[in-house]
Amino acid sequence: MDVNVRRAVTEGLRLREIDVLTAQEDGTGRLADPALLDRSTALGRVLFTQDEDLLREAAERQQRGETFAGVVYAHQLKVTIGQCIRDLNCWQSERAGGLCHRVEYLP
């Protein structure tokens, strides 16, 4: 989880027994976007974000053909906490294995 994700989203996913690691828990809460995406890739974890700057970083990596673990994005103002939890829960169970080098958008 990127630092911009609300705590309620993380807690809601954990209540559903989804393995979540926040940037703060990992000690990477102050990393710049490129370094944070590198860290999630090194851990083999998809990065959930609500930060458009991180989307740009992922798009640039796609254009350069660089490897990254994948990014899931939801706009902060267009997706409620409940929708975010529900969609991430569904997404995690259906698609987690196939997101390498991709960006997925939550409705």
C-alpha cells in the first residue's frame, strides 16, 4: 500500500484476511515513487496507490520496457472506502498473479 491509501482500506482488507503491507510498515513511507515501485517489485508485491504521480512512473516503465511488479490504482475522490475494499478483494482473488508490468484501474 502506498502512503496515500487510507488506513480504513488497509484495515478492511486485513479483516478479509488479505495480506497487506503498507509503505509505513515497511519503512519506505518517505521513498520517492521510483524507489517505492522498485521496493514493491523486489518484494514481489503489487503496489496499490491513489497517487497519480505513481501512475506516471508505472507508465514510463511500461514505455521503456522495464520490469515492475504491477500497480493497482483508484482515484481518491471517485472510489469510496467500501468500494475500494470490495474491488481490491475481488481483484486480489481473481488477478493477482497476472499483473506483472501492468497497471490496473479500479472503477
